[in-house]
Amino acid sequence: MPNAKYKLRKEDLVQVIAGKERGKQGKVLKIDRENGRVIVSGLNMVKKAMKKKSQTDRGGIVAVEAPIHISNVMIVCKKCNKPVRAGYKIIDGKKKRVCRKCGEVL
């Protein structure tokens, strides 16, 4: 689905709800809207062979975050401290994301 609209944003705290990293939390580093994937800091780590790019740069095998499908992560509410669905409400004339469980602004 090219350039789909998602309720997740960069820097959001999310929890993985499916896959080998289920139950773990991390911050969203990047959102790939074209492929519907997110990169979460410290999660879904894979080993990757990197080529030396400069004299000071070290090549070799490094661990990097691999993308996770956006359907496998949920935003974590600060008040509930649980993964929740996000909704929208008009607050002070502006559209804000809110927790569907407690109504707290995300």
C-alpha cells in the first residue's frame, strides 16, 4: 500500500505483539510507509557484513536493526503502560492522538 497513513510516528514507544521479539519495547527510529515497516531501536537485530568505507571506518560483521511489519507493533500509553490502539480526538481545536483505553493524549 504505497504511502499509507499510520498512527505511529518517529520516537513513539512501541511494543512488539508478534514474532520472536514479542513483549519487548523500544522507540521507533524510522517508518517505511512504502512497505509498511518500522525499525525499532534495539529490536530484531541481525548480523550484517559491512564494507570499510574510509581509513578510520572499521569493516566487518556488525549488528543492525532489521525492519518489523507495522501490524506487529502497538503504541504504548504512558498512563496505562500497556500496548493500546490509538484514536483521534479534537482537543483545543487540534486533532490529537489519544489512548483508546484511558483517553490520555499520546
